[in-house]
Amino acid sequence: MAKESYNDLVYQLGDLAREHLAEAKHPPRALEQVYAAEDAVLAVREEIAGLEEEMNQEDGAWQDFLDAQTAEKVEQKAICAKWRSAVIGVEGRSRDLKKKLSSLKAAFRYQKDSIKRAEVSHKEMELREGHDVKKILLSRENLKKSRLHIMREQRNIEELEWEFNQVLTPRAGQQGAQGILAHKRILEMEDELEEREHQHGETMKEVDRLIAEKEADVKAAEEELDGCLFDLGEECYSDRIPHPELNPLYVRLDKAK
């Protein structure tokens, strides 16, 4: 018969001690560290559960948004169909402007995300390479240029949005105004969808990243707990703390040494 592993038996002893010595009159000193390690594991697991709930809520909000858009689009399309002649008059120009706007806004979102990453990198550089003043100043100047560029892009978007709104703003008393406004609303909803989809994707990626970090924390906390249980087992074996559940393991440990 193969000889039992000393380390495995010590761990088993610690696990049994955790279960049976909690109410002892004079519990082992290492038991307190085991409780603290267990609390740490539970705390991280609770954080993961909270993040998973946040992810579920975001998924639910995204689906609610899609459902609301679908329902509203049906209503707006019915109004467009009723005033089709008026809509045809603005459809071509508004679609061209909408295409340009969508392209500018997509690039703008990408640029904003890039600046956020650059700002994080710059802060890390300031901490990591504080001795290299020239390098930090160059990074700061590049950030400034990027911010100025994105401000110009924002103004371009605002100007194009103003032109878009002018095309789709009916004159006072204009026949078919309801259809033009319904067509405008449909185009606005397409923008809202693009923006919300981007936001949804970024939120899900960030929460997923945080969960991955917390899962690594759980693994580390569980390893710490295993170490504390091992220490508890060694203390019990060293002191031969008497208990009906622990006593048989002392004998087996004597043989495994």
C-alpha cells in the first residue's frame, strides 16, 4: 500500500479542525487566520456576483431599449407612409447628411476612446518615468493636440447636425409636416441605436474585464485559505489537540513522516 502524503494529511487535519474546533474552549491560534481567509474568499465572490448582476441588468436594459425602438419605429413608419409625398421631398438630402453624421460620430467615439487610453498611459508614464522630463512633456503635448483635434471634430458634428435639423424642420403650416418629423425621428433613432450599442459594448467589456480580475483574486484568496488550513493542521498536529475526529489523523501522520 502506497505511503500517505504528509502534506495531504496535514491539510485534511486543518480542514477537520476548522469544522470541529470552532467552539473549542481554547481554539488553535491559526483558526483565526482561517476565518479571515474565508471572509476574504467570500468577499471577492460577492463582488463577482455583484458584477454578474450588473452585467445581467445591462443586458436587460439593452433589450428593453431594442424593444422600445422596434415599437416606436413601427409607429413612425406608419406616419411616414401616410405622408409619403412630403417625406420624398426631404428623404434624399437627409439620408446623405445622416450618412456623413454617422461616419463623423463613429470616428468621434473612437477618438474619445483613444484619448482615454492615452490619458491612462500618460499617468502611468509620469509615475514610471518621472525622471525623463522631456518624454513626459512630449506626451503631454501630444495629449493636448489630440484634445484640440477632438474639439474641432465636435464642432464639425454640431454644424452638420444644425444643417440636418434645418432640412428636417417643416415650415409653419407645411402640408405633410407630420411625415417629415416622423422621418426625422427615425433617423434620430438610428443614431441613438449606434450610440447605445457602442455604450452597451463598452460597458460589457469593462464589466467582463473586472470579473476576470476578481476571478484571479478569488484564486489567490483560495490559495491563501489553503495555506491557512495547512498551518492550522500543522498547529493541531504539533500540539496534538485532542478530539475524536482529529485523533486518527495524528496516527496516520506519524506513519507518513
